Amino acid sequence: MPTLAEAGVKDFNTAPWQGVLAPAGTPRLVVNYLHTQIAAVLKTSEIRERFALQGTDPVGLGPKAFDEMIDHELVLNSKVIKAVGMKGD
């Protein structure tokens, strides 16, 4: 079995991430409000301590940066799927 680099997939990061998504078409004002509220909670010491106990570092990307990260992940993961010949059942 080749490594991802040997299979033609360079700079692949397998670190897991989590995020909060809203349904497609949610008004941008609502998305921005939710982000503001969630980001404020992620900055509290209690939440940061809870995440640290789980080995996680909350980041709280803004909506645009999170959209871009998801787009990047989709492109990268599709390359991995093609490179290793995976097929859906």
C-alpha cells in the first residue's frame, strides 16, 4: 500500500476538525450572529479548559474562513479518494 505522498497526494493533513453548520440558504445575518455567539463561548476559560482536557484547541474560524477550509478539504479529500482508487458502495 503506497503512502499518500507516493500515491501523488502531497501535504495531506489528517487532523480531525469539528464545526457548526447551518442549512443552505440561512441568511448571512443569522450566520454572523451565530458565529459571534459561538466565538464568544469558545473564548471562555471554562470551555477552553474542557476542550484542552480532550486534546482539542478551539479555533472559531469566521464564516468565510470556515467556508474556504471546507472547500479546501473537499478538494483535498477528492484527490485522496481518486489517488487510492476508493469507490462508494
